[in-house]
Amino acid sequence: MSNYFDAQAVVSELKSQTKSLRKKSYRRKKSRLDKFHDEILVLKKDGASNAEVQRWLRAQKRIKICLSTVHRWVNKHG
């Protein structure tokens, strides 16, 4: 009895599995801060710090968000 190993078939099967398992490409999702784009930029223009913007979002808009997220968003949009 001859045990024939078909490497091409195995590789083909593995590649199809990899393709189905591969993570979907990242699509830019909307940030929760995008709704308040104009207000945040005006606050920053008038001299508010990122921590003050974070406190404003939590108190006025009831959005709990990390300071680093505010910092990244301001750097990207400001």
C-alpha cells in the first residue's frame, strides 16, 4: 500500500482556510466624538485643555471617554 502525500492539495486547503479566517480589513468607524466636532474644536480654540474637553463631554454630553482618546481625536481633527 502506497501512502501518497499530495502537498499541493494540502497547501490549497490551508490557503482557503487562511482566507476565510483572515480578519476583515479595517473600515474607518465613526468616533463618538465626531458628533461634537464643531463644539470640541471651538473649545480647543478658546484654550480648553484635553482634560477640560473630556470633563465637558462627560458632564454636558454624558460621554465617558479616555483622555488619550480625546488627545488622539484632537490631534487628528484639530
